[in-house]
Amino acid sequence: MAVWAFGQTPGPVKMPPNRQARVLVIAQTKGFEHDSVPDAMAAIYKMGHESRLWDTTLRSDTELITKKDPKTRNMKTLDYFDVLVFASTTGELDLTDDQKRDMLSFIKDDGKGFVGIHAALDTNYQWPEYGEMIGGWFDQHPWMTFNAPIVLEDPNFPAVRHFPKAFVKRDEIYQAKSWSRDKVNVLLSLDPNQLDYNNNPRVHRTDRDFAVAWSKMYGKGRVFYSTLGHTKESWDDPDIQKMYFEAIKWTLGMTEGSAATHGRVNGQ
């Protein structure tokens, strides 16, 4: 096994039968376009290429999100892929009703994976089932880009177990709406005791529960989301790279980690 991009060798994994896994990265932006989108796409491609765990298809359109007979030049549909990644997508994506049904079936019925990066939560507000699948929607970033005090809530989950119990990352942390921790497994969250709430009209959550990463099941499929990855610099951070590397492996079924819900931890 080749040494992967960030200096560590993956342990034994369960590969799809007789082939590499296949990851489709979608980075269509119909709203705000993050400067970090190319960095995220490049990082995911490099992770798969250097680890040899998956082959990556990168698209800025939604043409391949379909199960219909292939009409495109490269003849790929969702049936070809194992994991779908939304890399800071924004706004209402170009998806027909049939494409929406196919995407949900890909995860819910086929048991394939979904990874949402940062602005994937700022997407598809007019599609209720999307919010149910990913866990909610964006509702402001109360502290913009700042030194975020983060707490590790699930030290056993493969995508976050390399983090210390408490740490700081400079990033933009989303506040979520139509979200509840009783529907997801919160992996990382902001330490509410270290946040400045003074004169901040963007703070809408009265429970002061700001999740930074979570896992969940959607039918048979595994779903991972994290707000980390807003800045270009974050994609040079080995911790963030490793988190998304392990998240993709988890959604592929290569590793095991909980999607069970739990209450707040660490005295929050």
C-alpha cells in the first residue's frame, strides 16, 4: 500500500470487489463561491490518488447526478460511484426532480456515502429532503473566520480521533438551523463557554449548541458533514486533510464509527 498524501499509511480496509472505490466531487456554486473550492477538490483527488484507495471524478456541474441511461461523453452515472462529495456547494443546485430522487436513492436505498464540506450546508434550501439527509441548513456564521475553540465529542470516530480533547482552529464555523443533536452524532463542537455572545445579532441558537462536525445515517447510507474547510489555508492543515480522508473512508464502509446520537459532553 502506498504512503498516503499526509505521511501516514492506511491500515487494512474493505475495498469494493475487484476495483478501486469511486468518488464523485461536485463543486457547483449558485450562490457565494468560496476561494477554497479548488483546494478542497485538489486535496480529495490527491488523497485518493496517493493512497490508491479511490479514483476521483471532479465536476463543477451536476450532470452525473442521475441514474438514467448515460447521455454524457464519459458515460458515468451515480451507479458508477460509491461516494458523493459536495465541496462547498451553494444555492439551489441545477437538479431536476428526477435527479433529486436519484441522489437520495443513491444514499438511502443503495447504501452509498455522502460527505458535505463547509458550504454544503448552504445549499438546496428549497429541497426539504436534502436538509433531512445532511442534517440541516446554514444559518449564519456568528463569528465569521476566527480562532474557533473546538471540543472533541466522539474520540472513537475515525475521522476525528486524531484531534485532542480541546483545540483551536482558525476557520469559519456555521450555525445550523433545522438541526438537532438528537438526529446526528456530534463529533466536534464549539466550546460554548469560550464564545463571545456580546452584541452579536447573528447568534440565533438559544441552546448555544454549535456543531462543527457530525455523522449520521440516511437510510442505508453513511453521511458525514463538517463546517471546517472555509479558508484556503485550512486545506494545508494535516488535521483537516486527515479528517476528510478518514470521513470518505468511513462513508465507503472501509472503517467503522458510530452514527448514534448523544447528549452534550464536557460540561457543556
